[in-house]
Amino acid sequence: MGSLTDKVTGKAKQVAGDITGDSSTRREGLKEERKGQKKDELARSQEKADRKAQEVADLERKTS
């Protein structure tokens, strides 16, 4: 699943848990939402690493 899907599904489970009084469903929703947030963080880190790698490659071409 994508990060947005995880976050939306997690939020829905939290609400369902609140409505039904089911703390287990609410906790599951919180975990799923956090998973989506961590996926976003990972994607941002990967993009940053890719940009740095491109900068290095560009510098190497200029100095060769």
C-alpha cells in the first residue's frame, strides 16, 4: 500500500475504534497511520540521497 492509503486507512480505523469503543481497532489505526508517515519520511530521504548522488556525478563530470 502507498503511504497515503496507509494514513487514510489508519485514520478510518481510529474513528471506527472511537465510535465502537474498540481500543484494539483504534491502536491498529494509529500504527497504520504511523506506517504511512514513515513511508513518507523514507521517500523524502531517498529523494535527498538521489539529489546528492546526482550532484556528485555532475561534479565528477566537470572535473574529468
